[in-house]
Amino acid sequence: MQDIFSRLNALHRPRLMMRAARIGAQEYHRTAHLPRLLGYGALPRHGAALMRLMDIESGLEDQRTASDAGYSLIRHVDVLIAMVGEARVLRAAQAGSAPKPGAHPAT
């Protein structure tokens, strides 16, 4: 999981795009958003979904920086919203599985 989080931390996107993504992530619901971005069918696990979203976002970033005529800012922000939402869920799940400080293992 650290690899995913280190890749996320290495992303540098325009401040306004990331601000919009963080605000949008407050209303993120994976069952509604992910099928639209990843295709319909069974939803992947959080880590797998995040990796696929990061691949999609990388392509969109390449389009943005190349000033590609087919680039869609709305789709890019939508993917960033899903990335932030999935990362939050993944971090929360990871923090929930870690032992609490001062807790004693069961014997």
C-alpha cells in the first residue's frame, strides 16, 4: 500500500484542480462514481480501483500538458475526485487494521 500512497504524494497538479477534487470527494460514492469511470460490472477493491484511476489520470495529465484538443477538464477533475475518495477509504481501512497504541495482543 505504501507504493500507492508514495505515488499519490508524488503527484503535482494545479492547486485549483486539487482543491476542486478534495471538495468533490466529500460527496464521493464509489457505487455511483466508479462504474462511470472504470466501466460497469463488479467494482474492484479499493487498491485496484485506485491504481486504475491513477493510470487514467496519468493519461489525462499527458493530454493536459500537451494541450491536446480532446482533453476534458471535467473528466480530469472527476477522476481526481474518485482518486481522493478511494485514497481516503484506503487510508481509513489501513489505519483501522493497525493495532491501537497500548493495545495488548490476545493470548
